[in-house]
Amino acid sequence: MTAAVPTKPRRRRNIAPWVAGGLTLFVLVAFLLFPIGTTLLNSFAPSGERFAFGNATFENFTRFWTSAQYQTALINTIIIGLAVTVLSTIVAVPAAYFVARVQMPFKPLIMSLSIIPLISPPFVGAYSWVILFGRSGIVSQYLRDWFGFQMPPIYGFFGVILAMVLANFTYVFLFVQGALTAVDPHLEESARVMGASRWRILRTVVLPLAIPPMLAGAMIVLIEALGEFGIPAVLGGEVYVLSTLMYFQIHGYFNLNAASAIALVNVAITLIAIVLLLRINRKRRFITVGSTTRRAALQTGRGIRIVANLYVWGLLAVALLPQAVVIFTSFAEKWPGTRWPLEYGLDNYRYIFSRIVEPMQNSLMLAAIATVVCVIFGTLTGYIAERKTFPGKWALDLTIMLPFVLPGIVTGVALLVTYNSGPIALTGTAAILVIAYFVRRIAYIYRSVVAAVSQLDLKMEEASTIAGAGWSTTMRKITVPLIAPGILAGAIIVFTTLISEMSTTIMLYSARWKTVSIAIYERLESQEIAAAAAIGSVTILVTLLLVLTATRVIGKSMSELFS
Amino acid sequence: MTQTPKSLTVKDLTKVFQTPEGPTTAVRDVNFEIEGNTFFTMLGPSGCGKTTTLRMIAGLETVTSGDLLLDGEDFRRKNAFERNIGMVFQSYALFPHMTVFENVAYGMRLRKAPETLIRERVTETLAMLRLDGLEKRHPADLSGGQQQRVSIGRALVYRPDILLLDEPLANLDAKLRVEMRDEIRRLQKTLGVMALYVTHDQEEAMAISDRIAVFSKGRLMQLGAPYEIYTHPTSVFVADFIGKANFFLVTLDGDAVVAPNGARFGGLPVVQTVDEDEWFDRTDALMMCRPEKMWLVAASERTGDTGFEGRATRIQFLGTFVRYLIESDQARSDVIVDLPAFAPGVSEGDAVRFGPAKDGMVFRKATK
């Protein structure tokens, strides 16, 4: 009776997820790998030409040997990167310990305040340090008049490192705080039962457990510091780093190939740093989160509580000082080099009102489009990467994560170099900005989705399939509703960080497509400080409102989004 | 309520997984046939291929080679979601964002059933599983037993042709497990649905099944009713896995079985076994005896029976019988003897003599 059955029956394969994944891969190849590859090749081409095998040259790199400016920029980048990473870690770890383990009031508020530096336009805050500590800054003037103390110049290493540490320490803080809060209390309890003193437990159990998240946070700080453009552009003065040198090569000389070579060196040192950090962290893989939902006991001693409160609130005060100064400055109407402004009012807001509408619209629109595209493709690709096995999976993973380690300005340079001319000339369009935002930020959604899907019992999807649902129905009715919080959290980060994105935008914007960060940068360049501050204040406010609304909707706290 | 009986044929079913270490055969040439409302259990240790076989039948795993036929129709050409089967998972896999009612109604909704029928069927199914009143709860608010009932309801509500159960009781506590297995069988018989059940628990398999398929290392070792498998195992593996068994290294001398100490036993059935037990490198044959089919006396006592010597290391009183654990160099490992009452004059640490009372059997390696 079964004779008619073919011997090799084939079932229809579901291609929908593969199409989505393939499309993502195509975009990544076309707008990430290909531009990076082009950049890599063009860095070996003579100035003004495209790479061909005939014209290969090391000319663009030899400047790293011959030009003092290149050499110091390289060395400055490394010094600043290391100093910022080490100082951020030193500053953040005690704060993280205090918040995780000491009885303190207003912890949710502390956590929310700590992420404000992450969502503010970076260089506006940077300029605040000039207002405070510059030659005619408020604090500098008081110090000089009262104590005869001359502040070291804020332009240069001091200002850059200070501003970067305060803008980035939150990463280490959030990672370590999260880990210390989640540590299984049984670990410490068993140490205590074995007779260890509190100090000994701290030294031998708690702190070692905090090392992997600390290094993970430090790695992000390092990557940010090595690729940061806004802060060295504002506060660098004579001190050039690779990102500002790149900008200089393009906007000064329009020498794309020289910029490519610098980009390559920038990526190389970032990669070396990451490999070193991963190597240090490799042997430390603990699973510290236990099965109990009970939290570790908090320290309640009077002494430790005073120290903890002073330290944490002091740190937050310093870290939020730039934002406060920005808002203060935005109300200053006449400030002709005097100690304090002579008049206050809303004139700056009146002045910028007509000028901010368009950049704000642009920023919100570009960020929104890029976020939606990231959500759609990041979700599908993340789902496939977690649920399916296919050859070359590691390559997809690596490609998507690549922009994490690429300084934003490098991605900008690469896209600029590749799509500047030729059949697909995209420079100056909104599309190139959306594409740049997409390749730079899809990893956030991708990672959120991979994490959320790995937490989701595969059997749940199988149960849906067995009950009679095809892939898309299962996705719509089961998978997406269950991972929605993860997707939304990722989307909020993507959207808010894109509103004030600077490093990539600075390379790719055009007169038609100026964003708020460009508007602020232009005001700073033309010394319209108060106007820049007003735009900055509006941006901070809009971003904060968006984050707060979004966190209300998904029921997660602000700090949870960024951990 | 009962459905038209179906028949499932599994023919030369094979599954090869591609692993980084190269291809691994998880299921090799498995054949069986299930008729009507049989409760069929696939039993074996973890990694034996039973779950993979179940998942191939479900369509969750691709078939490397072989045939799956439902009522003679090729099952392999259908996607998992087209096969009209129900499946119950060890982890329940309830949808946490849906109420109990919506979880159970899920399959009905996918089949585009009219709302009144959905309401009627779901209510009826929940009542049958004694879940009435919990319709509006979410899975997180239910106990483990209740969750498993919901998941059974979800699998049965649309009257599947086959009900697949993948270790459904493994996450429940011992008492609930016994209760639930009787309930599952009662439901299955009431609805008249064919059931394929996977477990590693041999007691559970014996209690619930009409037929048991014992798996080892991807092969189906033996297929039969529980009693048949227990009393007539065809391999050392099955004898060892189902119930408790004692093994003695013996040689064959014509019809007689000779132990190393010279004891001779006659009239035992000899089975050629396919399994590759490493003991066959050291001996011709293994004699198997169930613990309850053995005699045991103090070493000082003289009897006419031939037997083995050893030392009783532990004596356990287990209510309906007394269990003796015996250390002996004449057995493959420690020997278990179950007696209806205490053997006179034997205390822990004493030397004993023991041997098969009846119904022993001998396994000989298959000659190739």
C-alpha cells in the first residue's frame, strides 16, 4: 500500500527567517564590511586616488614615522584611552559597591541620575568645563582672586581626561553594581560560617566576583575613549588624538586616504586593547547569580553609611555638573568675560527656537527611522542567530558586533570614502545617515534579542508549532510578545543615543541634514556658547522625557536599560 | 468521544547529527508499528535516542533516512504544524503571557474553530483535567501539577491523531508522579488516542504502558508488553535496565552452565545477545537471576544445592521483603537477593551461600 510513496520526500522549508537574515547580512556587507574593506585598501593608495594594485603605497602610513603630529596623536590617543579607563574604573567601583551593599536612601534615584551622562550630547558637557575651569571660567576666577591659585589650562590632557572619565564611568558603575547586587548571598554566608571576617569576605569573595563585570565595563569605556570625537574636539586644544586628526584630514585637506590610514591605525589599537582585556578576563568565568531571589544583607554601620552617601552623591554632583552648567548657561544673556553673567533670561531660547526646529526634527526622524529598521532586522537576525545553526554563523555574529569596537568616526570615514562617488553616491543624503546609524546600532537590538531568546524555552515555540502554527504565526503570537521587553529596552537605547549622535554624523551630515549635535557643534565653533547651551538643554530634556516615558511603558528602570 | 483508530509505522528510522567531532548516529534503523489507542512507551537511559525518535515523529527533527507512515500516508512530507499531533513537554512549555483558557484554546484558534466550539471544548477539557475555575489564571500562578494538566489539555483539546509525551512527569514530586501517570492513562483510554510516551523511569514505563520499546545507544533493543520484557529479556542491557538483575560469569558445557567455583546448573534457557558487553571479553556467557528468584542461607548451613559464596554487607528490611546485599568475587558486581523473610542465622558481615532458585537465564554472545 505504500509502494507509491517516493523514497526521498521533501518538506517545504520555511524561508522567511532566512530572507530577513540574508537581507541583514547584505546590508552589513554592503555598508559595513565593504566600506571597511575599501577604507583598508584606500589607505594604501596615494592621496586623491583609488586603490589599484599598481599604485599601492605606504605613503599614508609613513607619516606615523615621519610626522611628529601623527606620532603625538597616536601616543595621545593611547595615553588618554588608558588614563580614562583606569580612572573611570577607580572612580566607579567604590560607588558601585556602596550602592549595591550599603543601606542608602534614594537608590532608584541614584541609578537614574547615573545614566544622564550617557544620554547627554557629549561635547556640550565638555564645554561646561571651559565655562568652569577655563582661563576666565567661574571657578578659575574665584581661585585666582581668593587664593592666588592658577588653574592648569583646561584645554589639553587635563580637560579631555576629566570630561571623558565623568562621561563614561557609568558603564563600569552599572556593570559592577548589577553583578554585586545579583551575587548569590549564599556565597558570602558560607564564607561567614567558615569564620571569615567581613573585610576578608570583601577581599576574597566579593571583590573577585566583581572583576569580570568590572573588566567588561572597562572595555566599553576604553572603546569609547579610543574613538571619542566630541570631547577632544572641544577640549583638546593643541592635543590631537586620532579621531580629531582624521576629522582634520578630511575637513581641512579632504585627504580621504590619509584619513583611512589613521582610521586603520585607530581600529588596530582598539582591537589590540580588546584582545588584551579579553585575555585578562578569560580565566574568570563565574556564574554568580544563584537560584535564590534573596538579596545579600546590606551594611548598616553609621560610619560606612556616611562614607557611602558622601562618596556617591559627591561623585554624582561632579558628574552632573556639566549638565547643570549647560542649563545655567542657556539662561545667560550677557556674559562678556565677566565672572558671572550680567543678565539672565529666555533670549537664547527665543534665538534658537526657529533654528532648532529643523535639526531637532532631523535628529528625531533619522533616529526614529534607524531605530525601526534596527528593531525589525535586529530582531529577526538575533532570533536566527540564537535558534538556528548554519555555516558561517560566527561570521554573522562577528560582523554585527564589529561596530561595537569600531570608533564611530571610523565608520563615518569608511562610509564617506566608499559612497562619496561612483554608481551609488550617497554622501549628503539622509539615507547614508540612516544606514550609518543602522550598522552602528543594530548590535544593541541584536544582543538584546539574542539574550531574550536564549532565556526563552525553545519548547514553547515547539509547542506552538505542534499545536498547528507555522513559523510566522509562532513568531507573532508567542516569540515576539515574550521578548518584547528586551526589544523595547534595546530600542530605547538605540533611539536616545542616536538623537545626539556625533562621531559618525560629523563625517556624513550635509547642509540639508543637520542634526542637533551638529547644530550645537556649529554654535560652539562660532563661539555662540549660550545658544549651544540652549540647544543642548533642549536635547537633554527631550531625551530624558523620552526615556522616562519609555521606561514607564515597559516597566523597567532607566539604569536597567543600560546594563 | 473516541476517534477512529490510526496506525503509525516507523520503518528503518535513522537520525545522524552533524557535530563538531563529526557525524553521530543518534537513532539507528528503528522499526515499530503502533495500532489504535495503544499506550506505547520508549524507555532508555539518557542519550539512547528515545527523545530524538519522538521528535522525528513530531516533525521537530528532520529524518536522516527511513519512513514514517500514518495510516499508510507519508508523514515526512508534512511540516510539524500540519501533522495534527499533540505534544506534552517535560518543561510544560506553557505560554506565560496567556491565561489557562487561552493556552488550551491555542490549537483550536489556529484551526479557526468557531468561538462557541472553542468555548465548549476548552471548558470540557478543563473539567476533565479537574482544572475548572482556573481559566483566568496565568501559568505562573499554578502549581507544577496544575501546569502539567494544562499542558496535557492544550495537547488534547483539538483531538490530535497522536499524543506525544516527552518525560512529562520528570519535574513533579514522587507522589504526584504516580497520581498523574494513572490520570494520563485514564484520559488516553477515554479519548481513544494513540499515545507515545518517553521516559527513563522503568517503573513508570511498566505501570503506564501497553507496550514498551527499550532503547540503548540509538537502537531499539526490545519491544514487548511490560511482563514479556521483564521475564524474557533478549539482551544483558534490557535485563539490567528493567528491574534488578544479578549476573554471574559462567562457561557453557553442553547443556550445562558451569560457574568458576565448579557449581553446575542445568536446564536454563540460553539467549544469544547482540549487546557488546565488555564482560564477554573475559567470559563465554553471563547467567542472569532476578533478586526475588534466588535462595540464600548462612555459609555454615549445609544444603544440597550448588551455589556461590559471598559476604552479606547489608541487610535491609523493606516491608514486604528483606533485601540482602552481597559481596562476591563470583558475580559481575554486588549481588542482590530479596527474600520474603529473614534468612535464619545471617547477620551483616556474615559469610553466606546463595544461588538461583528458578527461572534464571544465560546470555551468550552472538556468534558472528
